[in-house]
Amino acid sequence: MVLTILRYAAKAAASFIALTVVLVVIFKWVPVPVTATMLMDENGITKDWESLDNIDRNLVSAVIAAEDSRYCEHFGFDAEAIELAMRENMEGGKIRGGSTISQQTAKNVFLWQGGGFFRKGLEAWFTFWIELIWGKRRIMEVYLNVAETGIGTYGAEAGTQRYFGHSAARMNRDEASRMAAALPSPKKRSVKSPGGWLARHGNRIERRIGIVRRDGLDACVYD
């Protein structure tokens, strides 16, 4: 009985690993058609997949500045950011996340929104595989195409068209920083007319774009 259970468990594990690898390999080359987040969005889906070649570098630099300054250094997980988040969360106040762009991409593409140890474990699993198979440039390309950029709006191109009326291929630093500032909570944060803290946060991101470029913090995307 025990051996039978173990055999079934081994087969299930092998099938899961095989499915994971197949999906990751497929999406290394094929645009992600839809995600669980999109399907569950009661506001519908507006999206337009674009190659990273057609997304302005200012936006790449802005999201690195805003969310993951060590994007080019880590292998999917930023130990320092996780440790800082845990320490600040233990001290109370607003809950802080420690997810990298790679982790967010894994969650957005393969999983669902929300917390829980099980989902976080799956997120870590898929993060490992996309780092191994996709590489930094493809991860960034997918992230900027599946991330929610507004109510019912997904991806850099659809978001740029919605807010600025032009293609994501030509975003200035102000536009890129405002979109990056809103990305963590696009349903609540205004891109077009930010005020107060959000406006100041966008200005900080815009200033950091220069640091990202100067220090080559986005170089792994363009090597």
C-alpha cells in the first residue's frame, strides 16, 4: 500500500516537473496568451503584446529603479530585500513585499494573485525555472506584457496607449516613472494625474532612472 502511494506520488511529481518545463520552454518563445489574473478580471481584458524592442528602455529602467534594483545581480530572489521586508513586517505597520521582478513574472504568468505558503512555494519553483530557461531579457519582456497597468488593462503597450495616447516604443522618463510608480496597485494609483505621495514617488523613480543607466543596473536586459 505504501509503495503504491509512493509510486503515484513519484509519477505525480514527475508529471508536474515535466509540465513545468514544457510550459516554461513554450513561453520562452511564444507570447503568453492569457493569465489567471486576466481571466478573473471583471473589468475585461485590454492588452497588446509587444516585443521588448518596441518598449522604450526608459520603462525598463523605471521598473528596475522602482521595484528591483538588483535585478541584474540576483538569480530570481533578492535575499536582502526579503530580509528587510521580514524585519519591517515584524515591526508592524504597512506590509512590505520582497518580491523581485522575476517572482512577480512567475506569479503573473503561471499562478494567481494572493498569498499563502503554497502559492509562494509554487512561485519560487517557477521563478527558478524562468531564470534558468528564459534569462533576464525574456523575463523583463514577459513582465512588461502581462503586468496589470490599469483597470482591465495589461502590458506596457495597452497602458501607454490608455494613459498617454501613443506607443510604448517612445516613453519619456516622466511617463515611464509614473507608470512604474503605479504598477504595484494600478487600480488605485493614478498614472495620468498622481498627487501627494504618489507624485513624489514617481519623481524619485525618475531621478533613479539616471542611476540605473549610469551604473548599468539594466545592462543584463540589453547585453
